[in-house]
Amino acid sequence: MDALLAFWPGLQVMTGDLKSAIELHEMLYQVVRKHKFIPEAFTTDYRIHWNSHPLRPEFVESTYFLYKATGDPHYLEVGRTILTNLEQHARVPCGYAALSDVSTGQKEDRMDSFVLAETFKYLYLLYESPSSRFVDVEQFLFTTEAHLLPLNLFGFQNHNETFRRQFQQQKFSSIREQNLSKILNENDKKIKINQCPAMDQQFHSHDYKEQLRENIRGNHDMTETKISSAKPVRTRLTASQFSPENTEHISQLQQMGIRIQPLADGQIQLVHVASSAESIDDAENGLAFMQEMVELMKTTNSFENVHRHLPLTVVPLVQTRSRRTTRFLVATAQFGKQLHRTQGIFAQLDVVQPFSACSNLQQSGRARVGIVRRGDCMFIDKARYLEQGNASGGIILDYNLSLKTSHNGIFSMTGDGNNNVSIPVVLMFKEQAFQLLNLVTQSPDLIVYIGEEKYLRESFYEQIEEIENMVLVNKQQSRRYVYGDREELCWKLTEELSELEQIVNQPIEISKKN
């Protein structure tokens, strides 16, 4: 939460929602009591997130409106606390200085205009007595910057007699101005008729208001105090438990007012909108969940399933001059077959048509890993079309120059909550995509490994029969061996498998950018 939200209790007073105004104001007051001022941003357990404070007026404004609405002397004590803190921690010889750090009291050479225009104006009005009023504020409306707008520009009553007489002596110079005066006077009558109804009788009780505040003081985690409730207690989803692939988790987030938004780079963003939660309790649970997620993201390794977000490798089984096997780092997907902590897959590649894979594919008749480009539809849509087209997997090629494996290791393509894909799909960044396409152009029957690098050799020997079938199909489809000598075919097959085995056992290096 941030300091600017402190205007909200004042607005709640205007709408007649006094209970919520009292409770939210008290929460903010506890922040003031803990840190002397409201930090620019703070957490739901009152810890500082951004530690500056430019002497903002919003909390004083809400304090003034609550005092006007309830007459409760508690808000005069709140004002006294604010004044004391200003004098002790912000006063300097030439005025009042903004604080760059509320925890240390460090000041900065700055005093914004709103300190005079709003902060001190509301503090003055909080303690102003009717006898000392220069202007009857009841005849005015405050703007968001605490400027005074007369409710009736031509008919308000002013306690300064000289000013009032001068105002009344004004003559309208045209019929248009006379008509305007008549309209404004009629509106003034309507305003008096349509005044807000009196607050509920219970708010006349000091004990009731004090009980509302006491509930907040005893609940620093912002959970609402329940005197009695017939609702069953529901266990809240925690950030460490959350999985974007779990449809039940998605449903629970929606109940708490949290939306999942896919970003342009394939990652997801969690957005909390308290007003869209199913209840106040759910909204507060949403706040707690978001705060947990922030803390969890600071220590990514604490994710139980963090391995699923680490990059995988694509290893082309091709002989290189350096006698070192090249690998490409690729990003993972939150949907489809997962290749972490298990054997990878061996497959041949096929550049599919249409290249975007956002519609039905032209089937090649072979179950290969399809190479597609990024864009035009969601990642999971491409995966579905690939699977429908008999592909055994998918490699999505990215064309964004700003994304590189060097600084996008923790990257995970998002789905749409319906994980009905069973093939593995990975994303390859532009710096390596062209190298892979070049290899496919040179070797149309290129075999690649997709998975964790440490399982490459184990996977090769475990899946040697499947790899042998790939090579055999390639040889048989070659015109030379359609009617050729079977013994020669077996010899060539053995020779090629031996070459693949040598490649698998070579040292591996990360591919350099072209």
C-alpha cells in the first residue's frame, strides 16, 4: 500500500460509509504510530517498502473529515500526534523539510507547495473554532488539492461583513448573468434538499467507534475481526503452493480478486483488484497472497517447482570441427510434457506450415518436432495445433532482440489454465534460432536432444532403439537404399549410430551468438 491511499477514508465519509472509514483510518494511524509518518509505500504488516515521506496531506485530510462527521475527540488526538511529529522530526529554521527516510529521520532540502496548501490547511481546520472562522467552510466544496469551491458562487454567506456587503452590491450587467444567478440559486435550494442522511445512531456511541478501532489495533495482519460467523473457515492458498497449471489455484486467485495477465514476453503478471474479490475476507487474503509472492520472488530458489522454470537445452547431434557438441539454451513452458528431472527426448525437426502454427498444419506424415515462429496467437494454441498435426514436440523461435538466454534464464511460457497438451514445447531466443535453422537447412534429417543436459547420455542409451529407427527410416527413404544391399544398409546404420554416440560423449559448450 502507498501513502496516497490515505485520502480514501475521507472519501468514504462523503459516501456515508463511516464504518469502513473509521477502520481504514485506524490502520493508517497504526502505521503513523509505528513510523511517525506514513512511508511512501508499506506492506500489510506495516513494514516500510519505500521509506520517504514528503509531508503529504492525505492522512490529515481524512482525519479532518472523520472529525467533522463524528465529533469524536480521538481524531483531535490523532491531529496532535501529527503536529508533534512534524515539529520534532520535520521542523527546520526555514520551514518543514520532507523526509528521505522515515526510519532514520534523514531530511531532504524540499518542501512541496501542498504542505502549505493542504497539510497545514487541514490541520488548521481540524482545530478551528466556529468563532474564529473567516469563511464558513460548510458553504464550500474542497477540491482534491484543498482549494475552496463555493457551492453557490453568487449566494454563499461569509462572516466577513465587509466582503459580504461588497459581494452583495455587485450588479448584473446583462440578462444572461441574471439568468445565471437564478439558476444557481435554484441549485442551491436543491443542494439543501438533497443533503446526505444523518449517520446511523450507533455512530453516536463512543464505545462503538472505539471497538471498531480496537479491532484494527488487534489485527496487524489486516484480517477482519469476526464476532460470530456461520461461514466455514477456508484454508487460504499460499504463494509457495501456487502453480499456474492448477485450475483450482486459478479459481482461488479469482475469488481473492487476483487476475493472471500474460505479458508480451511470455511471462505472467499477477494483478490484485480488491473490488473484484468475492468478499472482504477474500480481498484481504488476496493482499496477503500478493505480499507472500513478492517475498518469495526475492528468493526464487525457495520455489518448490523452480526447476520447471530453469532453462532446458536443445543439443543438435551433429559433428563439429572443434569436436565439441553445441547446445542451445531454451525457455520452458508451464503446460505440456515436462522434461525437468527426467530423461529428455530425441527427435528430428520439421519447419511447419503455416510457420505461425496458429491454424491447422500441413501434416508431413512424420512425427517430428515442429519449428514455428512466435506471434499471432498464444503459446499454448501453437502447442495444440502442433499436437493435432502429429508433432512430437515444438520449438518456438523468438525474434525479439532484447531477449537473450544470458539474462532470461528464469523464463516460462504461460498457458491459459486449460492444460490439455501432452507434447513438450520450448522457446528459443533469436540469438540461437538462426543457427538452428541453418543446421536444419544443411541437414534436413538432423536429430536433436531436448531436455536437461545432464540426462543426455543416459537418455541416448535408454532410447537407442528409437534413435536407430529414426536413422533407419532416413536411410530407407534415401533412393540409394530403396533397392540397395541390406548388408550395406546395416553397416551404414551402425556407422551413423557410432558417430552419434561420439557426439553425445563429446564435451558440450553453449552456442555463441552469430
